[in-house]
Amino acid sequence: MIQERDQRLLDPEAHLLIVEDDGEMRALVARLLREAGFRVSTARDGREMFEVINDAITPPDLVVLDVMLPGVSGFDLCRRLRAQSQVPIIMLTARADETDRVVGLEIGADDYVAKPFAPREFVARVRALLRRTMMDPGDSVAKARRLIFAGWSLDLKARELTSPAGVIVDLSGAEHDLLLAFLEHPQRVLSREQLMEVAKRRMSVDTSDRAVDVQVSRLRRKIEPDETSPAIIKTVRGSGYVFVPPVTRE
Amino acid sequence: MIQERDQRLLDPEAHLLIVEDDGEMRALVARLLREAGFRVSTARDGREMFEVINDAITPPDLVVLDVMLPGVSGFDLCRRLRAQSQVPIIMLTARADETDRVVGLEIGADDYVAKPFAPREFVARVRALLRRTMMDPGDSVAKARRLIFAGWSLDLKARELTSPAGVIVDLSGAEHDLLLAFLEHPQRVLSREQLMEVAKRRMSVDTSDRAVDVQVSRLRRKIEPDETSPAIIKTVRGSGYVFVPPVTRE
DNA sequence: TCGGTTGGCTGCAAGTTTGTGACAAAACAT
DNA sequence: ATGTTTTGTCACAAACTTGCAGCCAACCGA
């Protein structure tokens, strides 16, 4: 009881999206979570899911995704969702298969619950995940208008990069995303996988590592003062790349 | 196979702490996670756990906590740990009791795994949680972590070694790993085998002891002030090497 | 002091990793 | 549809890493 109230206060306004084709199940899960104090939206399939995510006034803070959906599989949806968002995902499945769970977790789900599930545990897992994700400032970077580094300035809204001399340098989409990935995590070695994950363009899982190298190469050509010895994006042999200069928001 | 390698790169440097009283189980979990590419420390009980958390040179990025411990219960430890840290916690229990799981999750654990668990799923859950926590800035995990010794400073995230004079010294992968092994166990004689164990990023099992000597030699050349008489890494004839200066975290 | 053992270090070759031009597929704009 | 831009992949050279052999120095016990 006390827990109920405390938790409710802990996750105020949290908005959940349930993606589940079976009406009965959908209603059950929705009721369960509403009773736990969450705001709940539902979707029947991938199309509706993306509709809610892209068009809703308040995008969901967490997605509960059924694996068995008509048409596209929940795994595919999970992958596609991850490609465009870091929203926490709990997968739900009738199959208790372990391989299934591992695959789910590896393609980006945060938790995996098998049906039939115990209501209280399910809610507890939703809360645990929300607690972990909502305490983070989240897209602190996204709130900033522009990011400054080494005299350069990246306008996030306009997607416009200005050189120290004040010249506007055009960046392609992938270049912009890659640079942003670096700016979000400066002074930290980022593996090619991490870069791909953060620079979520439409990169599917099967894109090769070398694509990152090429993009880094192209980006360097635009922002490195001295082409022969990179001072901004350094290579860490065997591990990945690191963005050296400090980044400030403004 | 590919997943293994990719995932390994995804969480470079991650340091896990296993709290488990049963020796066999502890060894099993530790081996499992080491094989998955993590750095692993272990603790037998709450006292040891807090010792590692507060005194270890590199604090853990994630804690695996057994519920059944002698003395204080794992739940209490979890609560006490949460009171002072936001480190991600995975609870481990022999009891598959649902109430148990709910309690665990509600008092602050991030995930809850019942024994016996499927190894791959367990590792997948560890990774899923690390993925969620290590990327987001703001957490203790994301803070720049550097180790100081004899005026030198090693930035773990950027993999950057700075000399007392402020010059950045490049380290190869093996050199970095070797140095880290020393920094984590200063003032302790480390055998060549132990050093190889830690710096085994690419070292096969059959590499000769002398390889360590050579790496030590190369490392010395970079950090020893006086080449003729090593003051930082001393040789202990017949046993191995010792890292002499005190190491502090900052 | 002397022989045997252990460790330090150099040169090197093999293996790995990375940078980048070229090309083709894909996406995009007109 | 058509031309332009973007982007992933390939290929290959260049750069880097690293284990090892081997020689020499330091060390140790008798």
C-alpha cells in the first residue's frame, strides 16, 4: 500500500505504450498498468505503434512490446524502434524459450517477460526500468540549442555547423549524426558499435564496421585542421574513436 | 561468435562486482562474466562488498547481488547500497518466489534473476542493463574516471595517459591493459601469469612468459623517469613485478 | 670468483587494424 | 523519371602492434 503510493509519486505522469494484437490481453495489461498509476496508450501493431510514438503529444516513456504480432514480428519492431529511439522496451512473449529471450535482449530490449506473468512482478519490472531511465537527465544534450567545441559550433535545430572562422560547413545526415554521437560522449572511447547505435540513422544490424571508419574519415576531412594528424577525433587502435576537445552547451 | 566479439567491444572496461557467499557459485558466475569480456571482482558478503565499492581503485559499474547471504540478507544490502549509490544492481536468488522478486525490484534492484539461470540469458541481462546505464551521462558511471600515480594520470574512459609534465603519452592496447592491471593492484607482487590473465585482450594461452617482460619493458620506457633504475615498476626476481607508487582515484 | 639462472632489451617478421579512393546502390530532389 | 547527393562496401597500402629469438647484463648461491 505504502509502496503503491510512493511508487506512484516516483513516476508521475509516466506514459506507457502497449503494443499487443490480442484484445483481451491488451485490455488486461492496460488495466494492470493503469491501476498502478500510469498513463497508458495502446497499439495493435507496428503501424499504430509508430503513429503513437511519432504523433502523440507526449511520446511514451516506455514501450511494452508483444513478440507475437500479426505481420512484422516484435523483434523487427524492436529493432526498428531502437533505430530511432532509446525509449526503454519491455518485450512480452508467450514463448518461454531462452534463445528467444537472449535475442530480444541483444537487439535492444531492456527486459523480457514471459506470459503468463505475475501481475505484481510485471508492474515491478516496469517500475524498475522507469526508475533507471527517468532519473537520467535523458536528452540533456537535446535541450541545448547549440554545442560548442574547439571553436566550432553545431546548431542542433538547424543542423548547421559553423567553423571557427564563421564559415558554414555542410554536413550530410550521417556526418551530423556521427558528430552528435561524439559530442554527446566526449573524452570517452566509443566503439564502432556504440557509434552506430547512437548515430541511429537507418543503420540495420548488418552494416559493417568499416562504414563507421569511412564516415569518420569524411567527417575528419571537414573538421580537422590538420588532416595528417587528427586532433579532434582520435583513433584508439583496437577499440574505436575518441572525441578529444571539451564540449560546452549553449 | 560474431555476437560475442561485438558485444565484447560494446562494454569495454566494464567492471562487475559479484556478491555471493557460495564459493562454487561465485566462481561459476565470475568465470561466466569474465568469458563475456568483463572485468570481475568478487565479495563474499556485505562487508566485502562495501569494501570493494568504497575502496577499490575502480568502483564497479554493476553489482550482481545474491539474496541468500550469511548475516544480512541481500535485500538489506540492496537497500543500503541504494542509499549511497545508483550503481545498477542485478539480484540473484535460489527462490523463484514471485513476492521475492517483487520486493527485490521494489527496493531498488534493476533486474532479478532466479537460479538456476541460463548463462546466456544472464549475460544478456547484464549487457542490457549496462547498455542502458553506461551510455547515459550524468550517472556516476559516466563521470570521468582517472587514476593518479607518481604525478601521472590515466583517464580510463579516454584511454589517455598524461605525464607529470602534462604531455599525453600514447599507449598501445596491451600496454594500457598491463598498466591498468598494475594500477588495480599496487604494492603487490604480480606474477607473469597474473599479468597475462589481465592483459589477455589478444594474448593466446600459449604465449611465453617473456612476452610479459617485453611489455613491461616497453611500458617502463614510457613511464619510468630514470631508465637505468626502475622506480615505478620494480622487478621481483623469481616472482614477477610490483607497482611501487600509491595509486589514487580522482 | 664462478657457473648457472633470470631478466632487459633489440631487431624482426607476422599479423592486425586503419585510412581512403573508387564504385555502386540507395535515397533524394526536381 | 532523371540527375544529384549520400552512403555502404571493397580493395589495398600504410601504419601499428606484438610475440619471439637471441644476446647481454644482473643476480644468486656456493
